[in-house]
Amino acid sequence: MTVSDAYVPPRDLLSKFRRRATQWRAARPAHLKFDQPLLSICFDDFPVSAANEGARILERRGARATYYAAAGMADADGPCGRNFSARDIVRLNDTGHEIGCHTFDHADCARRAPFETLRSLAKNRDVLNAMGAREPARTLAYPYGETQHALKSHLPSRFYSARGVLPGINVGRADLAQLRAFALFGDGWKEALSTALKHAAKRKGWVIGFTHDIADAPSAWGTTGADLDAVLSSARELGFTILPVTAALERRIA
């Protein structure tokens, strides 16, 4: 698959409004409070480069990530490079990383019936477990960040959280069915993330950053290893603890 073949969700005015309305309408409202600032790094899809180079960079700093896997994409070439294999699932589990759910078929969840997505979630659970994931994923990332309120409201209880792609710091009022996250790619992402980390450090908030491949010359949706390492370094200097998504959520103060 080439970059030109990659699916792009609709970007018309109505679609943008629906995205914002879905984010504003909480399905699992919560008040998030932490005793220290937290950072979670996520790899969506996920390419082999994230499993190898991405994991190496995090582990070198004593940190772990969440890898959102769509089992239907395993062992295939995508716009971000070769995707993960069962061997990657086992190795990441063994070294303390989290395997999250990204649906089985990586379809736009806002443009199909919620029941079809729920079937995809169940299939992904079964296939990932057969690949060595050991236990059902407890966190979900919507492909392309796309969802709808009907789906958010009917997510299986095994999911402690679900994540979108709209930016924001997770602290105070939040929706556990659509946590906010910052892209670690695209125009201006470094400045936006730097500002978010500084604000979150003061508020003891939770920042989630997501990317795809890790390479010296990454795809349009990827990050260089040097930039990822710089993010981790900056977060440490500001007093952040770096944890996978579910481990970070478990730090929530009741």
C-alpha cells in the first residue's frame, strides 16, 4: 500500500462539526486527577519500526508504550511500512509494553453501524490473543480517531478507556470513552506538544502522544527516533512519569 492509497476520513464542514460534537458528548464522563504529571506514548497500527526502534528508545529511558494493534493488518505492508507480526506482540508483552485494540479491520468507526464495530473488536480480541497477547486489551484507539456516540456508549466493559486524536490534556472533566491525544507528526506538532507538556506539568495532567512508524525518514504519520527521544527527555525534565495508557489511568486519584 502506498501513501496515496491510504484512507482519509471526510474533512468537509459537516464532518468536522460531527467530530467535535461527538467529542463534547461524553459517554463515560469522569473527573481525572493525578498526583504527578503523566505521559503516555502510543503507536497506532503498528509498524515493525515502532516495535523495534520505538521500543528501544523507550526502554533505554526506562519507559514503556501502548501499541494499538489491528490484527487484520498484521504481516502486511502499509503506508507506514511493514506492520507487526505475532513475534512482535509476544516480545512487547514480555518487555512490559501494553497491547491495545485498534479494531480488527481498521475501518472508520463513524461511518458504519456500531454493531459492526463491536464485532470487529471481538474478532480483534480473539486473533490478538491467538497471536500471543495473553489477555484482552483494556484500551482502544479508534482508527483515524473516528467514532460516534452510539459506539462510545456501547463499548464492552473490558475497555477501561478509548482514545481519539483530538488534542488536549486529560485532567479534570474527561470522557474515558474518548480521551484526548496529541499527534507526534504533522505541521507544528513539536510546538503544540511542548506547550501541552508545560501546562500539564503545572496542572499534574496526563498527556497522550501518538504516532505510527519510527524512522530517520518517517512517513507522513511517523516520527524520527531523535524527535521521540527528545520528547521523552523533555518530559523527564518537567517531572513526568512515562507509562502505558492503562497504567497511567490506574494512577488516577479517586
